[in-house]
Amino acid sequence: MSLNATRRLVLGALAAAPLASVARAAEPNVLRVGDPLPRFDWLKPGVRTYLRSQQRGDRHIAMDIWRRETRIEAVDGVQRLHIVQRWDGAGETGTLAERDSVFELGTFRPLTHVRITNRDGARVVEGFRFTPEGVVGLEGVPDNSRTDFSAPSTEPMYNFETDLEMLQTLPLAAGYAVSIPFYHPGGAGSGARYLWSVAGEERLPRAEGGEIDCWVVQTDYNAPAQPPARFWLAKANQQLVRQESIGREGVIHRTTLLT
């Protein structure tokens, strides 16, 4: 996609029509790790590329290019869901970050997660294994700085670093809401349940013409005093098209689909 086409997509999204509200669910669905996911088959192998950016007043600043690849392949002789991510930071000395995550087919139950970060000449490797009792360091990963890591939890957790693919497998509809137990591998605490809900629907303009009919899903990340983060997911396949959240000092964080 050309730079001009990308610019039209970003600007067009900002000018989209106001969000059409839908009724909220009376009670959220309670998702538990190991449950079969009704739209797991919607998660097709392929690569998506996103621009992550920040808007600070009138300035719109590119932060990095985010590549997310979904695979279904044999891992240690068993067919698994395999998600590989890569962030290439803007600028000559931008950070390079990589993620490698393996899951059970049909349920999205996380098995392993490896995070590699290259910043300012330093390379940090972190490997984790998800268990029913919590998350622990992953053995057998060279240079793993988290070999002795342990974060017990009262229930099994989903991998928060793959929330976008997780949302793609849920039965999104008007009024749908769901409670999901998420944990960011290596983070403080032991994870928590987060409420995600369909807040409305909206059509976003395509750079090449036409529109994308989307569900708008939101979560407040258990911080109700802050504006919720919003995710525009194409109704046709529930892939992320756009995401926005408001941070400190009114900075708007955006993720925009490029290809």
C-alpha cells in the first residue's frame, strides 16, 4: 500500500460517522480457559501489518510497524495454533521486539510464550509456560532471563499479548459482552478478568474505496475512571481494522491496519 493510500485510510477513519450504539448485554458471558471457542475457525493462517502511532495535539507520530502472523502447524509433533509478532520501531535506532506464542487448537488455551526485545544494543529473552496453576519460566530457551519466574493464579489465564486474535474467535453481536481472564506474561500480579463488550457498530472507509462494516468492541482494562479502549473489528472476519485508546495528557494511541 502506498504512503498516500495509508494516509487516506488513517484520515478517513478519523472522519468516520458517529458510532451507532447497540443494547448492552444484561449479563456477560463468562469465558474459561479450555472452553471451545465458537468462531475459532475464523482465525485463518495469514499475515497482517499495522501502523502504530500517537497523536499529541496536532502532531501524528509514527511509532512502529507491527506484523502479526497466524499459523496452524505442527509444534513438537502436535498441530497447534502458532502466533508470531514483530515490531520494527521508527527511526534508525528503533526497538525491535518479537513474540512467539503457541496455543491449543479450538480453545486458544495458551501453552508457551517467548518474548525477545532488542533495545539500545541490549537483547533480552523471556520465556514462559502457561499451566492451570499459573505462569512459570520456560525451560530449554537459550538465554532465558525468566527461567525462575513464577506467577500463581486462582484460575488458568489467557495470554494478553494475543488479545486481538482472541477477539476474532468470539461470537460478536449486538449486546454481546464477555468476561475474559487475561495475564500479561511476566507482568505484576497474577492476571485478572476483564470485561469486553460490543459498544456499537460503524462503517469505516477503505483506502481503495468502499466501506468496512465493523463491530466496535471496548474494554476499560479495569480502570473505569479512564476512557475505554476501542477496537473496530470487521464483521466479515472479525479482524482488527483500527484501535484507539487515550493515554496520559490526552495522547491518543492508534493501531491502523495497513495490509
